[in-house]
Amino acid sequence: MPLSTPLILAHDIGTSGVKATLFNTSGVVKGSFTSPYRTSYLGHNEVEQNPLNWWQAICESTNYLIKENNIEPSQINVVTFSGQMMGVVPVDKKGDSIHPAIIWADMRATKQANLATTSLGEDYLYHITGNKMTSSYSGPKIAWIKENKPKIYQATYKFLQAKDYIVAKLTGAFLTDYSDASGTNLFDIHQKKWCDDIIDFWKIDKSKLPDVVASTKVAGTVKEQVASEIGLLEGTPVVIGGADGSCAALGAGIVNVGDAFNYLGSSSWVAGVSDNPIIDEQKRIFNFIHLDDTKIMPIGTMQAAGTLIDWVITQWYRDYSLTDKKKAYQVMNQEIEQSTIGANGLTFLPYMLGERSPWWKEEIKASILGLTPEHKRGDFSRAAMEGITLNLRLILDALEESGLSMKEFWLFGGGANSMIWRQMVSDLFQKPINIPCDVEETTSKGAAIVGGIGVGLLKDFSVAKEWQNHETTIFSNQKTHKEYNELLNRFTIAYYKTEQFY
């Protein structure tokens, strides 16, 4: 029997795959499917993906959902997107990619970022963009392409983000939204426009940047040429959507000042809502524009969270991970429980991909300290999970010290499925942590909300509170919190000692 209409189709273009989710107008998930793809780690902090793999995953997941749920394409009233941020997809006038996507985890543009910082001033750049100038962002990556691959630069019609590339494929429109623009290091976060000073410094052709619009903007409709491939009707409205961090916030109901969250995915971040950018004198945190572009999302992000846990699973639980990855995670969590707070003396600095908040050190590497013959596999696993969470606590401290109000706290993302990780976060943060019922659908839900608003199915951003669903609240253990505070001191000392080495 067909599902009731109307439906919203939200695609979350992540680091490991595209998740396609169907929602009704009450926020109920009517179907979900993930289509994976690979990431190329090329060495020297170079990380790329093939944008065509995103498109193929979009088409595969859409067609699967329509067939599996026995629905008619006419029931899908809008398709919308959440996408990984801070990347670069060079495309031609047809919207076809002419170079692999240089994604958020890539840090090859250190020289370009450092030169801008030296020439324009660290304080100026931070205050204008709300972000610290580093090679993680799109701007330095575009400058790197201009300097190192001039033929690609000249042939590029527009430099796009992940979701914007898909929107261009579907509609022929070359746009981005405010949330993604604020993650480029090229955007004036106060005036909400491209910053000429930075663009001119790198001598970037401004016409190669897309127009910036609200996340709820209807970019166009599905073109006849691609309708059959993706499985949607020609003319289906396409709402541009937003950056994954901002979509995740909205999907969790993070819309008012005082709302805050921790997302545990491939990377991880702690963020809240503010009426204005939060400026940290030490520049440990940064600011993105919320999907409600009248608001700011102050945030601190670390590079490798779920990525590190996946590495642990692949390397140390190979006997399970090759055949049953779910079982591998279960065994890992059981062995973490059998270890002790502090992992029997192991300290794991989780910096496999360098680090953003709070250190901003691209050259730092992961380290395991305190190893003895008595340590077991579960100790390694616990030390890795503790290392991630200890770094997140440092980010939380930086946000609160900078004046961000954090009253209502939520935890979501794949890592929130782990009961022990939930408790670890609550104990280290010393905050009650709300867990939604659908911890892995929050990003897609945020995209669905902006899609629904864009075509008039939903009234406004307040719908995010109505869609908010609460599974349970985790309360911190005061005794455990004290033990973790002692670990935090050891963790910080370990960072400064290894920083000297790298």
C-alpha cells in the first residue's frame, strides 16, 4: 500500500556515503537507505572523493527507497540536501566535475592559509569570517588549485560544495547557502556576503563562486535529462538545503539561544546557538551560520572521532569486522566496559588527521602513551574513546569560556548508539544529555525541515521543536566526573609533550 502523501526526500551527503531518508510532514521517517562510497587518502594530508560517486549514490538510494517502500514518485513533493562542508568541487558550465573533490579532511593548502594569515592578519580574518584561517577551509583549497593546477582553475566555471554539485546536476543552478558559505574562509559572516579582501588577496576570480541564498531556497526543479536516472518526476522542486553541521543542529531542534549539542560522527563537534558570532580570544572555536540565517552556530570541531573508532574496529577487531561489523562494535563496547576509567594507564591522543579545535595543529599526529605488556585490546579501545571525548570536553570548555549559553544539551550521530559513550560524554561534560529516538537521522531531518519550509509544506523553523523526539536523558555521575577531570589534566599534558615532537 502506498505511503500517505506528501513526502519529503532528504539526502545527507556524508564522508562515508549518502543517506536517503523519506519523511512525512510530521517528521516521521518512512524509509531510509545508505549508499556507501570510498575516500582516497593520498598521503601528505591529501583527502579526496569522486563527485560522480556521490551522484551515483544519490540515484541508487532514491530508486531503492521508491521501490522498497512501494511509493509513486509523485508523492515526493520536494528533494533537499545536507552535505559535508568545507570542500571544493571544481565544475564546468554543464555542472560536471573536472577534478576530484578536495574534501573537508584535506589539509594540503597549509602554505596558502599561512600566507593569508601573515599578510591579512589573524585577528582580522577571524573577526570577519568567524573562523580561524586554516587549510581545512575551501578558500585556501581554491588558492591551492589556482597555484598548483592552473589548467583546472582556468577550466572551472564554479567552485561548489558537495550538496551544491548535486543541486547543479539536478537543476542546472549554481548556488550555495549561507551555512556552507560560512565554511569557506571567504565569507563575511557579519554582512553575509563574499569578502572581497580575502578573495582579492588570493586573486580568485569572484565569478567562479556561486551566488549565496537561504537554505530554504527552491534552487529549481529536476531536469528532464536526469529525472529517469534519479527516479524522480521531472519538475520535482529541489531545495538547496544546508551544511551538515547546521542541518544536524536543526534536526535535533537546536534553534534557540541556550540549545546545544554534540554530534558524534566521522568527525565530531560541539555547538550551540547565538544571535551573534562568538569571538574567542584564543581562536579555539569558530562560527557557522545556522540554517535559520538570522542566527549563528558557534562550534568547535575535531577531525577524527568515528573515523578513529572505525580504524580501531578495522585494525583490532578484524576477526569480527570482516564478516559482521555490528558484532565487532558490540564486542568492542563490551571490552571497553571491562577496562577501567583511564584505560589502565593508557592515553590516546586521537589526532589521526591533524586537529582543529581546540589546538589548530595540522601537523599533529595520533599517539598512544603508557603502553605495557599488560594492556589488552579493550584498553586500547577505551583509550581511543576517552581520547575523543576528552578533546570534546576541551572544546566545550572553550565555548563556555567564550560566553556561549548552553542549557539544553543533545547528543546524536552514530556514536550516540553506544551506551558507554553516552555516559562518558555526560560524565565528562557534567551535563544531562538528551538522546533523540533517531540518533542517526538528525542531519537528514534538518535537511527535510528546510525542504518542507521551502515548498510551503512546513510553516517555519519552529517546526524543529515539534519534530524533536526524546528517547532518554543520561545524567552525569559525580564520582566518575572527578576521575575524568584528573584524566583531562594528563591528556592535556600529553598533548603539549607530543606537540613538541611533531
